Amino acid sequence: MRRDRYQSASRTVIMGFLLSVCGLMASAQAQTVILGEVVAGAEPLAGAQVALFAAREDQSVELAQGETDARGQFAIYAGLVEGEDELYLIVTDSDSASGSLVLMSAIGRVGSEPVVTVRVNERTTVASVYALSRFIHEDLRVYGRSPGLGNSFATVRNLVDPETGAPAPFVSNADNSGEGGALETIETIAGLVAACANDQSGQAACQLFEILTP
């Protein structure tokens, strides 16, 4: 009788231990790390603030913050990311030549990926702002209803590759890369953004606002 109780208690302890281990493993698998680089033109942005957000139906939730090192690189531990979360990055650099530079990159859904690599630059900024414009609210908070929100994040990937910051194949093909095509438009505006970031005189920033003001 005493032996049966001992075996039963042992099984209970072992089962509890296994459940705890499984819970920790599941939690660890759900953790997402964002490894990235921030550049404007060909220049890395050192000391810039990087904020990771999750865009949801009725709100935007800040998941984590980080700062770029001397090479413009950063690592952010996003924690637990919900399956429907559309992730995006906002980078601010108050020490830039233009006063307060803001760059953006729409990452989208990461699923169960433990590590996500990104490159934030002028192209990801142009593509993200263009595709998500109707979902961008005050303080650059992005949120909105599906399927519109998800479709807009997918549009970003059609314009630029978030991992490399280079134009996506969709806009690099023969139909869109010619004169007056989508690629030329993106590259033109992206070039102005990069100029604002790197121009010490501030003249490029003034010209950009003049061009884009209705």
C-alpha cells in the first residue's frame, strides 16, 4: 500500500516536472528575436532608437525597444508574439542632420520564426508608408481591421524585401522597372529620404517637404 502511494506520488512529481519543462520549451519557442541594421543611403545610423510594434485590429502595441551600435546594428527581443500580429519597426534619430529622422520597416507576420533579420533604410520607409498610409494613426501607430491591414503589409513585401532593404522582385521585373514605373518612383523618393538623413546643411529636407506638400 505504502509502495503504491510512493509510486503514485513519484508519477505525479515526474508528470508535473515534464509539464513544466514542456511549458518552458513552448514559451522559449514563441520568443522572437529581431536582428537588424539601420542605414540611410550607404551610411549606418549609430545611436538611433529602434522600437518594435505589433499592429492589431484596434491598437498598436509596443513590444520592445533597442538602440543601434556604431555599425548601425541592433538586436531586439520581441517576447511572445501573437500569431495574428503584424510587426513593424520605427527608427528615430534625433541627432541626424535633418533634426529628427524617422525610418520605418513593415515586417509583417513572423509566425514561429525564432530569429528574424531586417534591414531598415529609405526604401523600406517609402514602401511601408505608402502601403500602410490608411492605417497609420497619430504617433505613427499602425492598426486596423483585417483583411485590409494584412493585405497592406503584404503589399510592402511586393515593393521591398524587408530582410535586405532592396527592391522586391515584383517591382524589379520588366513591367515595373522601366521609366515611370514603380521602381523608379520608389528609388526617387527613397533617394530624397537618404539625402535628408545625410545632408548636413538641411537643404535636402527643405526640398523634400516642398516637393511632397500638396
